[in-house]
Amino acid sequence: MTDGSSPLAPDSGAAPAPTPTPSPGSPPAPAPASGRGQDPDARRRSRRRALLLLLLLLLLATGVLLWFFNGPGSDDGSGDDSNGSPRGDLTRAAALLRDAPALHYTGTMAITGAEGGEDARVDLIVSNPADALGTLRMPDRPALDYVGIDGRSFLRGNTEAWQSLGMAEKSKVLAKNPSMVQPGMFFSQDLATTLAPPALAKTVAAEDVPDEKITVGKPITVGDHTCTPFHIDDTTVCLSDERVDGARFVDRVTFPGGSAVLDIKALSRQEVERFSTDFRSKLPLIRDAVDPRIKVTNQMLRDYKGACAPTACVFTTRVTVMFLGTTSDPDASKPVPVTYSWAIDRDGTPVEVDPECSGTLLIKPGESEDLSCTGTGPSVGSGASRGQYTGKITISDRALTPKEYDRLVNLAVDNSEKIAALPDLPTA
């Protein structure tokens, strides 16, 4: 029979079993698995060690990630990696340049076809909207005046100056008028467009260049101070070791292959205003500029020397325009402005000519136009039947139509106002 109690339950009335005592030399009994017998202080110390180890691992992982994404640590001791990284320095330098009213460039530049293969000496001021004024000079040769506006470059110089640029055969013709020069003729790119402050800022920012292609060299001396070269792929930007509002100014830029090495200076407000005034005063020289890619010829169709009526003579010539560049060039089919002016004399004395004997007309490359002019002389004395007439026409192409020139004049005024509204660069 059972009384309802479990046969495995201890007898409540029985004495408790004695705790076994280890015999001498036997190993101690193992601690309870639950740890309830462990010292509470030991458990707390163990937990603290585990937490400290975890925190150390987190800090180490964070440091590795920051180094991976931002590069080596700061060079100014601030601990802020972005402030001292090459990318950060270039970004701030670019921001400083972007809204500069104008910059002054001096240095050397390779010129395609230049005499002796030497570099030209450059002295240019380029404004924020890419207006430019200055000079180019080969060593020990006369300078050529440079004007840049709206992506177009114009040069004016004497015969010797053009010869120094490798234009010996055309130097006499080029010396007569300013010339509009295209990228690739002397420079790989339009100077004013490339050196305008926003364009230079884009070069300095180098957003398309990966960080691993940006390296920093040892400081060099530029003028009366030092700058640190930042090698951006195949371009070198030298940043001043002085900081202005946390940014470093660009003291020098070296373009790929050393094609140009230019020192850079900021302009004061007075210098900016003087540039704007000088630029507008120099702009008229481009009105009569020619395009070296254009050749204009004429063939006299009628030259009535000694065969005219006593009081009148008509001369006619055929004017032909040729484009010397490649046929794929968009300008190869663009009508060319051609100016012409007749002069007629009878027996060595100039005579009156009709109003249509001078003017401007548009002729497409590869096409011709016939031009005529009537010269009227005074009445002749008794017994005279005819006079000896001589006619001469002067022709020249023009790089700009009158409408295009007027547009550039208005653009120069607008650009001057834009420059005046830009803030001065901060100074140290």
C-alpha cells in the first residue's frame, strides 16, 4: 500500500546526510556549476575587464575606419582629420579662388612652333568672367599684347615679335592688324578661359582625381615665402604655408608636362578697378583683328590704264576668300567679313570715287565676289582726249563682324560690373 508520498522524497523525520570530508591528499571538490559560490567582487572585476576590452576594440575599429576614409591624420595637431588632409586643403583653396575678382599670373608657357623651342614669358591679369589683359614675350624679343574675352584670344605685335613665335613667313602681314588666335595655334587651350578664377578653382579642387593620386611634396620657395606642392595626377598646385581664414592660397600652378609654370597673386581693390578701366580702353584694338586661318586674294579684271574716258574710269576686281584650316572646323563654312577700299588717280592726281567704293561684305570661304569702282576726274583742258588712270584696292578679312564687336563691347561692360560686385580676397 501507498500513503500518497513519493518513494523518492526524503523522509522528513530522518536526520540530514553528513557532508563528506575529503581525505588528506585528495583533490578539492569542484565549485558548483552555477557560480553561486564565487566571490561577488571577483565577478564584478571580470565584468569590468570584459567591458573595457569591448570598448577598446570599438575605439580601435573606429580609428581604422576614419584612417581608411580620410587618409593620414591631421598635420595641425587638432585631431580633425578633414582639416589637415590634402583633399581638405585643396578644397578650401579652391573655395578661396572661386569668387576672386581677378588674379595676376606671371611665369613661363610653352608656345607651339616658337622660335628655338623656348618658352614665352607671360604676364596676364585674368578676371572672374574670363576677361584678360597682358603680354607674351619670347626671351630677348619684343612683347605681344594679349586681350581675351568670351573665349577668344587676340594678339598684337610687330614683325619681330611675330617672327619669335615662329611666324616668319606671315610676320609682315600679321604685324598690320591684331590677330585672333585659336586654341592649338600657339596655346593648347584658350588662356583666359583656362586661367579665370572659377576654372582655376576647378583645377585645384580636382574632384575627378582620386585621393591616391594626390601627394604632398616638400615646401619650396616662391618669391619671398614658401609653399607646399600638391601633386594632383600630372598637375602641381603649390599652396602657401600661410593660412587665411583657414584656407591656403594658391601661389603657383604647374600644368601637365610643365607646359606652363605660373605664379599667382591676388589683386587689391584698386588693382581690380584699374584692370577694368584698362581692359575697356584696350578692347577697340580687336575691332580690326584678322583671322590667320583666312586668306583673301583679289584679281583685277579691268585695269583701264590709259583707256578710260577723260573724266571717268571703272575698275573691277574679283575677291576670293580661302580657309586655311581643316575643312571639319565649324568656321570653315562661316561667312568672313571682308573690308575693301578703292583709290583711283588720274595722271597721278587722286580723283573722286563713288560711295560704294569702300565698305564691308560677307564672303564664304571658297567663294568669290566681284567689286567695281568708278573714279571721276575733273574736266580736261582743250585738246586733251584722255588721262592716265590707275586703280588700287585694299582688302582685308576681319575676325569679327561689326555686330559681334558691339556685343563684346557690351559684354565687357557687364563683366566689369560683375567684377566690382565680387568681394575682395581675405588677407593674412
